[in-house]
Amino acid sequence: MPTSVLDELPEIAPLKSHVADRIRNAILKGEFKPGDRLNETRIASQFKVSRIPVREALQQLQAQGLVMNHPRRGMFVITLTEEDIQRINSLRILLEAEAIKLCRANLTATQEQRLTAIVEEMETVHLDSYFEASLLDLKFHRSIWACSGNPYLEKNLDSLLTVLFAHQALAYTALHDNVYWPLDHHRPLLEVIRGNSSTSPETAMINHLRMRYTNPERFSSLALSPGVQ
């Protein structure tokens, strides 16, 4: 019988990835709650590994949006207030609308095929977890940002929204069957990018976010524009 995590690892799997998978599963199962501090020493003792792979695993999960680093306090499971979410959305509308405009201007046949394939997958796929659904959703939006051709815009959107998507996946997981992660409402964004829609990118983004959020534009200047529907 194996006596440690090391004995159970496939030789080709980096230890940090194995530890990251275990921490991620614990978060998604609710063993670590939103806002909980993730103590390196305690996790290392629990998993029977050194602190180094735990630290690396937490950094990996931070890049995925599940963990936040609070300076001088440590790593915590992601948590956002409702106001945090809506303020992020107010920026998201403006920044992602710009990404859509640039994507539309720069769109190649290969990029259009990639975006179409992701939309078609979202319209037909059945996923086992909200986290998997969030990653597929994020894949589509990241493809738009990459298509913009502006790496600074792409970086800022990724920084803002990785955290938002991960937080929402945890919130949905906590509610179990009371909600679902909508994936089948992305085609209107694709049609705007293709130039097949008269809807403005800003309005398209607001309509898109209204599938999940109430009044997502309320902290943006667009809330002052009665023509935005």
C-alpha cells in the first residue's frame, strides 16, 4: 500500500499539478469555502508533501482565478461581493466591446472557424461541472480577446474575468441544481463579430450579460444612455 502522495503519482505528472488538482477538487466540493485561507503548511502536512509544490500549486490556481493572493495575509479561495461583480461587469462591457470591434476588423477565416466551433460546442455539449462549463465559456471569450490583436487589452480582460468566471462557478456549485450555467447564448456575439448583426458591440455585451446578471451596466456610463437596450 502507498504511504504518501508521492507513491501514488504517475511518473509523468508534475507534483505541483497533482497537488493543484487536489486543492481544486476540494474547493469545488466545498471543503474549502469562498474566503477561506489556504495555509501552505497545513495543506503540505495533509497531503504529505513539502511546502514548495503546495506554493506552486496555489500559484497555478491563482492563474485560473480560484485563488486570490492578499499581500502579507496569504492565499484565499476567491470571493467577490455583488458590488465587486457589477463593477467588474461595468468594465467588461466597455473593454470586451472594444475587443469585439477589433476582432471584427481583424477576423481571419481561421479565427472565424475557431469561434464558430466553440459556439457550436457550447450549444450541444453536456458538462459534468460548473467549473468545466466556466472554462469553455472563458475559452470563447479569450478567443475574441486574442483576435483583437491588442495584447494589453487581452491581458487586462484576462486578469479581470478569470476571477469573475471562477467565482461564479463556485457560486453555482454551492447552489447545486437551483441554477444552470448558460452556454447557448453566445451566437449573437459571434454574429456581431461576423458583421451579420446591426446590434452594437456594447449593446450585444449588455444583452449577453443580462442572461446572468441584473442590470450589469449600472456602474458604467452606459447606464446613463437610455438608448442602450
